[in-house]
Amino acid sequence: MTYTLALRLRAPALAHPQRLLLRVEGERIADVEYRPDLGGGSPFPLGRYTVDALVTVGAALCPYCGVAHALAICQAIEAIAEVQVPPRAAALRTLVAELERVASHLATVGELFVALGRTDAAQLMREQSEAARNALKLLAGSPPGCWVVPGGVASDPGAVDLAPYVEMAASALDRLFKLTDRLVGARGLLARTVEVGVISSSAAQQMALSGPLARASGLRMDLRHDAPYAAYASLRPELITQEGGDVYARMLVLILEALESLKLIERAAADPPGGPAQCVLPIQLPDGVGVSSVEAPRGALRYQVESVEGELRLLSCRAAPQLDRLLTRMMLIGNTLDSAALIALSSDPCGMCLKLTY
């Protein structure tokens, strides 16, 4: 028996549910048609921007990667101005970038556990994601990306105000380590996720995947290692990879990367360098082009910005590859129908990243 079913995919970072048309033969998916909903309008209105306006637009693009957008824009502007941010500012930027990564990764893992019927684990992941998000807003305001400004950060919280972030990270690490240790080898979890929705290493390379999606297929790529920025040359996370390329590997990479980010948060908040939290930029930017790439929660995010007579023009913005027709077919065809939502969720889709890749 063959029939067609419409699946409306929801995920934490999707503003618009994505529609997948599944053709099913028996209990397995025989074909997939993906109809992306990108929402209306362009993320960036055409025209020229002041420095503050461009950073503000980038910071507000997405609640799950706004810090990454603002940081990439600021680094592109700093490249034009030929300035180096002070070590203290670099450490504070790393702190907020990793808080954003924790919040994003754990929100997605929470939804994966919901799909797996593990409400206890889902609740803990959601709580820790929300704790990281609240900590980020407390430190950097809303949207948090606006705290990242060309030359550094908008304000210096001081040593006393950073103490709660050390405590938050230590508490989250303790709770998440215990849960992860208990779950990673659970027979029921393995049965639902291992060899399900596989993306091979060669396929990940051909599709130019990056971020956790690539690292779960064995690709050793992370801009925090390959081209360190902010304070990542000294605050260096362990590179997390898995070889399976399946739902289990993708979920494990997200969890383990969140744990690594919490360790970085502890270190960055416990002992940041002294000195200023911002450097001085020229009153007017020189003419030129600045390029910057950062490791956003979902992979490489690249901005190219041009300065003309003190005003800025966005030349390009490119996010890491997201769900598309080829990727959905590769992950879903041949798998059982009840795994479809789980497989798609494990790709950690983001509506804004999706819009920037189409």
C-alpha cells in the first residue's frame, strides 16, 4: 500500500513549521518532497547602514543565533578599521557566544527527547536551556547580540557580577553529566536512534555541511579550532565528533558540545583578563571590505561588509547549510514513518539560517 502524508516539522528555532510530503510504502518512507517555508521579506533591507544599525539588525535576526550574527558583523567592521579588541573583551565575547550555544543545543536536545518519549530528560534539557538563555539576557540584555559592539562589548560586568555564571555552569555540568552518563547507553534510546537518518561522511563533505551536523558525520571542522577568533586561541573547547552520522550521533554531539561550552563559560567567567572591555575605533571607518566567519550554533556563519564614505553595505551573509530537498531525501528515505520527525529534528533546523542559505 502506498500513500502520501504531510508532516509539519516544528523545532525550537523554526519561526515557521516546515512542510514535508512523505510517500510511504508499507511502513517505510519511499520518497520525500520538501516545501520550505522561508517566511516573508529579506532579513536585511537594501541600502546602506550606520555601524550601530547593521549590528542591531544582525543581533535581532534570530533568538538562537543573534550573538553569532552580531559577532561576525563586528569582526568584519574591525577588519576594515584594522583594530584588535582587548583580551578582556575577547573573553567576554566568548562567554556570551558559548551561553548562546548551550541554550540553542539543549533546546533542540529537549525536543528530541520529547519525540523519543523521554519526558524526564526533555524537562531537564529545557530547564538548562532556559537557565542559559536567562543568564545570557541578564548579562547582555535583550537582544543579547546588541551587547557585542565594534571594538569589544558595550559594558564591563566586573568580577563580582560574573560569579553567578561560574555557579550556573558548574550546576548545569553536574546535572547534565549525570543524565548523559545514564542515557547514552540506554537500550531503548539506541534502538530508536542508531543507524536512523544516516548522513555518511562523504555525503556530508559533498553537501558542504558544517557545525554539529558535519561533526556528527565524522568531519573535523570547527572555526573555533581552525581559525580561532575572540578568545578561542586560549579558551579552546575539545573538538567533538562522532562517526555514525545518525540521529544518535547528532544528539550526542549536541549534548557533548553543550557540556564543553559550559566548561568554557566556567573558565571565561572565573578568570577573565584585566584591562578595558572595548577599544577605540576611528571616528569614520576607512573605505574597504571586511570579511569575518564565526562558528554559530549550527556551523559556519560568514559576513562580508563594505565601508563607503563611513557608511556600511552588506555584501553577503551566508549561514551553514540547512534542511533542503537533497538532505531530507538522504536522511528520510528508507526509514520508518515514526522516525521522520525525529530525523528531521536531529538536523537542528533554524528558520533564519534556512532563509540565509536559500
